[in-house]
Amino acid sequence: MPHYYALGVNKIPVGVLGASGYAGRELCALIHAHPSLCLAFATANEQRGQTVRVVGRDITFVAVEDAPLGDAELIFSALPHGTSKDWVTRAGHADARVVDLSADLRPGSGCEGVPYGLTELARKRVSEATVVANPGCYPTSILLALAPLIARGSIPPGAAITVNSASGVTGAGRAPNRELLFAEVADDYRAYAAGNGHRHLPEIRATLADWGSDVDVAFTPHLLPVARGILSTIVVPLVAPLQDVLGPWRETYAREPFIEITPEQPTLHDVIHRNVARITAVSLAGMRTPTLVIISAIDNLLKGAAGQAVQNANLMLGLPETAGLPA
Amino acid sequence: MPHYYALGVNKIPVGVLGASGYAGRELCALIHAHPSLCLAFATANEQRGQTVRVVGRDITFVAVEDAPLGDAELIFSALPHGTSKDWVTRAGHADARVVDLSADLRPGSGCEGVPYGLTELARKRVSEATVVANPGCYPTSILLALAPLIARGSIPPGAAITVNSASGVTGAGRAPNRELLFAEVADDYRAYAAGNGHRHLPEIRATLADWGSDVDVAFTPHLLPVARGILSTIVVPLVAPLQDVLGPWRETYAREPFIEITPEQPTLHDVIHRNVARITAVSLAGMRTPTLVIISAIDNLLKGAAGQAVQNANLMLGLPETAGLPA
Amino acid sequence: MPHYYALGVNKIPVGVLGASGYAGRELCALIHAHPSLCLAFATANEQRGQTVRVVGRDITFVAVEDAPLGDAELIFSALPHGTSKDWVTRAGHADARVVDLSADLRPGSGCEGVPYGLTELARKRVSEATVVANPGCYPTSILLALAPLIARGSIPPGAAITVNSASGVTGAGRAPNRELLFAEVADDYRAYAAGNGHRHLPEIRATLADWGSDVDVAFTPHLLPVARGILSTIVVPLVAPLQDVLGPWRETYAREPFIEITPEQPTLHDVIHRNVARITAVSLAGMRTPTLVIISAIDNLLKGAAGQAVQNANLMLGLPETAGLPA
Amino acid sequence: MPHYYALGVNKIPVGVLGASGYAGRELCALIHAHPSLCLAFATANEQRGQTVRVVGRDITFVAVEDAPLGDAELIFSALPHGTSKDWVTRAGHADARVVDLSADLRPGSGCEGVPYGLTELARKRVSEATVVANPGCYPTSILLALAPLIARGSIPPGAAITVNSASGVTGAGRAPNRELLFAEVADDYRAYAAGNGHRHLPEIRATLADWGSDVDVAFTPHLLPVARGILSTIVVPLVAPLQDVLGPWRETYAREPFIEITPEQPTLHDVIHRNVARITAVSLAGMRTPTLVIISAIDNLLKGAAGQAVQNANLMLGLPETAGLPA
């Protein structure tokens, strides 16, 4: 009798590699609350053997080397970038499907060919995949916002798009780091990786190229004194003014349970603790070229990481896409 | 014997209209710490007659109607926009010079002709003025950052500049407002006045036009969960790449005590409680058109309001420009 | 056919008076997520006629005068103190049961006789009641912590107990109030109502007296720069040292789903967004009289207000006590 | 010609051991702003050789082993507890006076005999000392508040005093520590070291014993989600009610430039960035024994560490006690 029947009647056992970081903990919490998944194992090398309270439940971590990969039907890898790839391979050898939350297999990483799990735009490929590259948090907020314009050819060829994103500190991980101490972050705000140097930009550019777009992207990420949430402010020149400024998004995402199109400005409060992207667009007055500003907000740990990972896992396992996800 | 001799030996009496708001309080604090100024009066209609502790000193507010305008050689008006203009006129009749912190007399307001007190770029006009329009906080952070490029003709004619600014909540004033309650602002971040609808944009555009520039500006202000500070992220296309990316700023502001040009990214921590603008610029990689991102940080209450106001007042009164200002 | 069948099949219609404050909004959110309740109406005088998004759902507020009281089987009143009492009476005339979240009917208010809904300690009375006075947030955190010692006679007669509580700002309500603006609260911490002047102290004292205790209480509430959560630190002299320091709480609350007794120090993070009280106790070293420090943490809006109100409503309506409540 | 003449004309050279922590940085900033002191060296082992911007000035750190102890007339040691003592001895061999900010030489440490630098209460001893043990931040806030009552014999012999203190996170130091990451501290509040286990309690008890008091102290420190500031809430039984509740403090601290006695509740905002203790007291209503609550607020990095250290250094060097200190 397989191990997991002890874990939950009629539940599918899944594992989490790298469970002590912010995304890993969020995954554990989602799995606990999920009607059809149960946690087969959770790894955390530094805390191996320790029992830790994660969102109201006790979890005993094992070292990644000791993870019973074969006990899980699907494995979420929230291991550090660079480390994750090998474990995706090992998980495959153990016949487990994988949702990889690291950057290792994403577009622009050099490891092409793995379906890119921007769920709403890749349902079919994700459903049939054994391995999915779960998108980065910044790319999720930006690409979901841009897709309707790219699809309609609304942006002039070769145009430049300006993206300013601001993220809560959980996006920077949970490793002890002096720069992320409370007294360093509180009351502060800063740009970082300016000059288009952020790890996520190749992912954005490669995906836009996959979509047939040749736009330039000027991307500046910023660090907010909040724990969670990302808000991207995207300025886009248009071929022609839009009659219905929200039309492209309303059409593209008409029946999406996890995408909200609103005339009001989305805020972090609107999206945190929810697996949604909330998007608006406004025409900019007084510009020679018709120009839009698009605002897109997500919870970086849910729609930008663990939530979208579970959304993808649901598809891969034949479960309802919304199962276990807070909308 | 004039009233003010009682106030401070060899000190110049100045008054503050609208002293109970954040900028007004900051003005009172700067005046108290100033070696050559003393406070002749401070008005606050709602708190008239009350003695309030402002940064360690007790101040008794009077109603604006009861302010002894003639007792002051110079008056700072931090009255609400729309209200200030009349009091600037009355102060003039009382032979007081005026630094007006409201938007009433700024470029783009319809009341042109008053010197615009972006101090570093208008020293001579300010020194000779009887009334100065003190710049808005967003325009200060943006225009000081753009001036060196405009002066050099480095931006292609008719090009579009994208400005994303984020401000602490003191920029929104101290009136009781449900949207600014702690529980509404904490853990949140949002864009507002998107679509180029912010009051400060006409000021920016009119000033750029005064400088002979015809660039378009896409401006999106954001509200940060911090008390003070503004950081503007400005993306600018260039006519040609810069050999020395910081050169234009280092040359323009070579001997400026209140402008810091740095290769590091400025942060709010670097500038709060200081009367400085701190600026960097970085070339954006991977763009068809050579493009810079400029980051400019100020304390919205000091260099963006009360500090620059005292800097202007110092010039108008023949005092050293740096007197009483924290750099 | 009664109105509410349109609202939800097999759901019990309930109303919320005073739905635009923090507790009222939390009530609406809990009712929406509740398996057996549906919202018959929600009142908010200032926002009458407006449709407001509350935790992901749209609610149209009505004026309290227009509330169809008779449509609800049970009404939650989150009206301001002093105003609520009359509406409790009117709701009774309309044959609706009432959970009153105001202070109007609590012990010490002068309106005695209404069951006091400290649920775990008053289940039978609450189950049979038509009106319940829902406890204040501070008293909930304090009285649940003290009850096991009072019941055992562990505190010397006439002794003095020292209570220091710290609350997030939502405890102070959502009315626009300059003292609660973000820039006033951030980076600050203060005591208030010192000298035993807080509204909640009579409620605590009257309840202790009802329990037969004659202890003195020195109570100092403090305002924290957080949105939600209360932590009370209670220092209690004992008749004799405890062999098992957590024993009294573990026994009293052995099977309680919403009370957690832990050897670790509870924190606000442990309890926010959950309807629980989390309590520890530690012996104080180096004291002549055996002395305990008890730490008790709750979410002021859930276990301290809306959550406990739904817990009481569940009992009054014959539903499972835990229905619809996040533990 | 001694080294320090190069450092500043007519300035006294001082050194800082352990300059990269929060207290060490604050010391460097105070020394820079001081009219009569200049920085001879600053040590930071991990950052040796690095030039770091500290409050607007560049400082190049050296390893502690390389510090030219003999170049300084006075040395501030902000080294970790346990490490500092040896360096105090070495500094003495180099003929430098020392203000030791560690706990190594404080009352209750086992190393008695060194003057305890609670400046206002130990002026003569400090002035004549070659080594001073600078008080801890919690003890400073608590002992300055208690001293007037102890001196008057106002507290019943053997009585128990309850102290609840809450501190900003800079009190916990600047070492990278997961528990002090922004996302762990924000929106949280917790007690720690409950059960009278905090390092500072022996210091408080030994000092009270030195003052001839035999009171018991129940001390619970708490961690606040703010960068700086300590507020202590102290509940004290009295022998008899006070006619003038603030009288004892007003008399004891009548001419003190750094102690403020106020009828209003002191807040962290009142004291941060200032070298003051701000104290109030209120009679508690409804208690059998006359009881006071005393509230005492300081900036933990100034009056609770670097500020008081400079105050002591000023006395030791024959400078005006207030020199270089923000009141």
C-alpha cells in the first residue's frame, strides 16, 4: 500500500522541495487547505528534523537528499535558482510530475522546451506537461498585463515599453541578509538592478519574442517596505487610440476566475492573500503618441509563485483549476 | 520698537501661514533651528489659540485673519492650494516678501510671472524676487533630474519621457482623510491620478517648455506606506549614448551643497531629514534607442517643500544659502 | 415567500448594522464565507446607496433607518457605542435575535442582564439567548487568560493584577481621525487612557466580580503601529507556585477549537486572520511572591469582535459553533 | 606631533570599537556632528578596509586588532557583550579613557566597581572616571523613571514593581538574523525573554540594590515593529498617594536638559532622534493600594546608548555635558 494513503483518504500526495522559504511555506499552506492534495514530504536542509509551525500546522522538514521523491505524484520545487534543475531531473526519474518555481527552466534561461506555466495563456500545454516552469513574480504581473495588446498587434513594431515594478520583501527570499533586516527596509524605498539587469528580464523578453513581439522593455524593479505584493506600472505606446480602453483585457480574460479587470486602480490590499491578477488601463492625456498606462497587481507569493504553481498542478493532475485556491 | 526684537536678537522675523500641516510644521522646525531667523507668528485656523509641540518646541497658533503680517520680513505660505494666492497679495501689501509653497503661482497655474524657486536653477531670479513660487515635491525630484539633459539637448525632440514617482503619505497632507488612515495605507501601495491627471504635471510641462523642451511626459504618481520621501524613476531616450553616464549631472551640479550625484542607487533612507536631492543615472541595456534610467530621491517635506522654501528665503534675505538647512 | 429565500438556498438570513467600520466589514466577509448564513442587509449611513467592495464581494449599503430588520433571523449590531442599544430593541420587536458588538449592554455598562458572550465560558446562556452582548477586544484577550486562575482560586484575595495590552489601530475604528493617519501612527507607539480610564475596564471588573473575584486591575492599553491584533501581558501574583505552569489553561480549554495553549510566546503573526486566542504563561524568577506572566494574543477584529460574534451567532442559531470561522 | 591634529583643529580624537552596528553607527554620526570631538578610528572586523557611508559621511573601517588605540583620548566600545571587557583593558593600557556600551562592566555583571553612567544620577563619579559602564537601553528608560520614587522612599519595602517595555528592532542589533527580517517583524508584536530572563534585569536589580531599594521587579520586554525607540510602562504601588503626581520627577530633574517631565503621555515620536528621556506618571483609579503608572520613553540608540555615551564622554573630557547632543 503506497505511503500516501496514510496521508489522506482520496488525496493525491505531493512534495515540496525547499519548503522553508516564503514560497515554500505558502505552498505547504495551500496544500494543507487543498481538497484533493496532501503533503507527502517537505524539505529544508538547514531545518532538517525540525518541526515547524506553518500557517497553523506542524510540518517536520527532511533534508532534500532524504526526500521520498517516489511517494509524490507531483513535486513542487522551490529550491534556489541553479540548484533546482537537477532535482527536477531526479523527480522525473522517480516518475513524479514537477512544477518548478525556480528560474532554471524558464524562457531565457537557456533551458528551453519546458512549458511556461502562465496558466491562463498556456492551459493546454500545461495540462499535458510532466514538467512546468512556473513563471517569476514580476513576469507574471507584467506578461498577463501585456498579452491582450500583443495579441491584437496594438503596439507599434520596435516600440519601447517602460515597466516600473515594486515588490514586497518576501520576493527577495528568506535567507538572513542584513539588507533585508526590518530596520533597513522600514521607511525606505529603492530601485535595484536598474539598467535592465534583473534576472527576470530575459524571461519577459523571451516570452514576448515567443509571442512574436519585438518590443523593447525598460524594466526597473523596486523594493517596497511591505511583506507581500507586486504592483507593475507599464507605459505602452499604441498604434491607435483604443475606443474601449479596458476592452482588450475584458475580452481576453472574460471567463477567467483569477483575473480581475477593473476601472479602479488596483492596490496591493486588493490582491494580497488571493491568487488573482488585478489589472486596469488608462489612456494618458497630452501625449503625441497614443499611450496607455497599465497597472497590474498580484500577490507575489500566490499568483506570482505558489498560487500559480498550484493552479498549474491542478491542471496537470486533472483537478478543477480553481481547487484549493483563494480568489 | 518692532515686535520681533523680542523674538530673537539679530534674528529676522518670519511668519508661517498654514503651520499645522506637515510642511508648515517642518517650516516651524527649520525656523527654530535657523541661526538667523525667528518665528514671528504661525497660523492654523482649526487650532487657533492652541499651543502645540512642534519638534520639541511649543508654538501658539493664531487664526490666519489675526496674523500680524507686518511683523514679518518674509512670510512662508503653506496654505491650501486656491487659498494661498490672496494671502500672498495681502503679505505683499504688508511689505513682506513671500515664499509660496502652494501651487497657486507656479508654472502651469495660470498665474505666470512669479519666479519659480527651483533654487539651483534660478538663483539670480530668486535673490531679486519679492515673491517666489516654491516648487511642488514631485516636480522638484523630476526637474532637477532632467535639467542637465535638457540643457545639453540630449533628448530627441518630441520624445516621450516616462516618470514613475512614489511618495510618502505626508505628501498628501494632514487633513483627516479615511484613505490615509494607518490601517488603509500600511501594507499597501497604489498608483493614483494615473492617466496624467496629477496636479503637478502642468507644473512640470510648463517648466520644461520654459526651458525650451518639447518632450512628452507620462507621469504616474504612487502612494508608499512610508511617512516621508519621494523617489522618481525616470526613463529617457537619448539622442546618442553618453560616454560618462553621470557626466551631465556632475557638471551641472558640481558645486551644489544640496545635490548629490552618486553611482549607487539613491534610497529614501539616504535623503529623509536632509535638504538634498540625490540622483543617479544608468544606461539601459538591450534597447534599440539609447536610453537612461535616472533615479532621483528627495525628502518631500524638505527639499520638496520646507527645506527648499528656506533655501529660497535665505537667498531673498541675503543670508548664506545653506543657513539652517540639514545637508 | 420570505425575502431571504432569494438570498441563498438553505441559508439563514442575517443583517449587519454598521457595516462600514472595520468590525462591520469583517462581519460581512465572514457571513459571505459562511456555509449557512447569507447577508440580508448591511447598513452604513454615510455610504447609503453605495456599492462597496468588501473582501472581494460587492455590497450595497442601506441607511440604518431603511434596514428590513424583519428579513433577518439574527442581526449583528456594530453600531457606535450609545447608538446600538435602541437598535437592539427595535431588532427584538422585529423578532430577530441580536449579537451586539457595542459596549452598550456589556457588564459594567449599567444595562445588566444580557448574557455576556465570552463564548467558551458562557455556551449554555448564549445558546438560549435572544440577545448577546459580544465582549470587547481587550476584555476577550484578558478574561480568557485569567479565567482558569480565577476558577481555581489561584490568586490571593484582594491582590492586584497588572495588565498591559497593545492593540493594532483597527481597534480604534475607521472614522477619519487625524491621530490615526498613517504618518502619525507609523514608527510610533504610545500608551493611552492610562490611569485606568479605558472604557473596557468596567467590563473587565464587572466580569471578574461576576466570577466572584475581588482582584484589583491596573490596566494600560497601548497603540501599536500595526493594522490588527492585540497582545496582552498580564502579571499575576499567585497563592502558591504552580507545579505545571500551563496546567490550568490546558485543563480549562482542553477541547476548545478556538483556544491554543502553547509553551512558546504567542505573537500577533500567530493569530491575525484567525478566530483564536493563543495563550502562554511563564513563572517569573526572582520574586518574593510567586508570580506569573501570562501572554494572550488575539486578532482584535476576529476573536476580539466579528469572529466571536459569529461564534455566538452559530450557537444562537443551532449551527456548529465553528461554522464559517477560520481557526 | 600627535596624529589627531590632522583630524581636526582643536578637536579631541576619539575612537569607536564596533562601529558597524546600530549603536556604533550612531556614535560615529554624533562624533561627526560634535563641536569638540573628531573620529580617530572606527573598527568593524567584517567590513575592515571598506569605506561605508554613515549618516552622510564616509568612514573607512579597520579591524579591531589594527585600531591605533593610543591615538584616541577616549574610546567608545560598542563591541558585543563578552568581547568588550578585554578591549577596555587594552584601551586603558594605551592611556585612553573608555565608555563601554556593552553589558560587561555594568552592575549585576560580576565586574563591579566601574562607575555606572546613568549620567543625571552619577555626574560626579562619571566626571572623575577613566572607565564608565554605559547603561543598557531598557535600564535607562526604567531607572530614570524609578529613581525619584526610590529616593523619596515612596514605594513600600519589598513591594513588586511591574515593568513592560517595548523596543524597536535596532535594540536587537544589526547581525543578519532571520527573526529580524522585515517580513518577520512587520505587522507583528511579541513578548520575549518573559519570565524575568532578560540580560538587562540583573543590571536593573543591582542598581536598585545600590540605591538601597529591595523592590521586586517583574520585567517583560517586547519587540515592536519600529526601527527605534523604547517605551516602558511601569506600575508601582505607593506608600501613600502623591499630592502632586509629577512632583517627584519635576523636583529631581528640575534643571536637566535631557529629561522632560510632561502631563501628556510620551510617545516614541516625541523622543526618537533626540537624546532625551520623556516621562509622565498617572495615578491609577480604583485600586486598593495607591498605585502609579509611569510611562518613560527614550530613543534606544541615543539616550539608551550612543547619546548617553557621548553625554558621559563630555563629562569625562571636561566638555559641556550637552555638547554635540540633539535635545
